[in-house]
Amino acid sequence: MNTRSNMQDYQYQFLKFVIQHQILEFGEFKLKSGRISPYFFNAGLFNSGQKLSFLADSYAKAIIASNATFDVLFGPAYKGIPLVAATAIALSKNHDLDKPYCFNRKEAKEHGEKGLIVGSSLEGRVLILDDVITAGTAIREVAEVIKNNNAIISGITVALDRQEKGLGDLSAVQEIEYAFNISVVSIINLENIVNYLSASEDERLKKHSDSVRKYRDTYGV
């Protein structure tokens, strides 16, 4: 545990990495909701072998730390495809946990390997990997795919939980947890970001602490 910011070491290292590589940025960013956010997380910037390897290792550590029970890993197309493959490798290589994985196509293929599912069979308890849950729409679509294959969702792991209210008093993550009676595990969340900034000795980072904290106090759950 990192005493400076009350996080697991892998969470602290993840925050350090995403800030260093400008995957997590601070400033003023207009979200789809119309809100002006003091921070922005762009998972699309995990766009090299080194970055993807680090991301997958962080997912694997979060999964192990959560004691998740599952039979197969599932990555929603398209962003979840490299993520689920890389995480399956990280779990096997670094944690001696060899699990099958699969992902879906957006459109069914009529020749060769037919159908919507590629990789392992989609069956049993399914752990979904995604980058963030913004409105929950994509997860609900994936839930239909899983249900149609007579499998069940055992949980979801994401990189970031913004811990932010939607239209009501619940966050998108909380709505998904209640709707499917599961737990959503994140590598980091908004509270971790606040703690990291507050404990930082870098004045360039520390100056963003107040704006992120105010945003949390206004929109956080």
C-alpha cells in the first residue's frame, strides 16, 4: 500500500504512467454530457507495445486483487479486442492463471469462422474488460450478446471509474452494478486521482488538485 495516497502499488504506478505519457491530462475538457471536466482520460493512447503491455499487466493485477471468479474473459469490439488478448497473456505469464478469452464482431461473418464470437466459446461466467463505462449503453449491448449465448456476466473490469453522477444520483458504474447484480472493478477511480494529486510533490500536478476535488464534490457519487 502506498501511504502517500492510500492506494495499492499497482494503482499508484498506473497513475504515474498515464500522467507521464499524457494519457491522463489535466485542464479544461468538455464532455459529451456538456460538463467541463478538469481531467481527461484517453485510453486510445495505449497505442504501442510497451503501453499495451503495461495496461494489460495493470488489468491483470486489478483482477487478481479483486479475487474475481470467472470462466472466460470477454472484450467488446473494437477497443476490447487487443485489451482482452493482452490481459489474457498477462494473467498467464505473470500470475499463472491461464484463462480462455473471446470477443465479438460487430457484424456476423458468413464464411470461414462464422458467427459473432471469435476465440474461445462464450460460456459460463464471463468477465468483461472495457476501458471506461460512460453511459453503460455498450455494456448493455454486450449483456445481450452474453445472454444470447446462455452465459452470465460475473463482473466487469475497467481502467477508470469516474465515480460521476449520471442523470440521477447514481453513476453509470453503479447503475450497471444494480442492473446486473455484479461488481465493477477499476484499476483507478476519481478518488485515487484526487489523492495522487494532493500527495504529489510536483507543483505542476498539485495545482490541479483543487479543481479536480471541486469537480468531485459537485458531480461525484
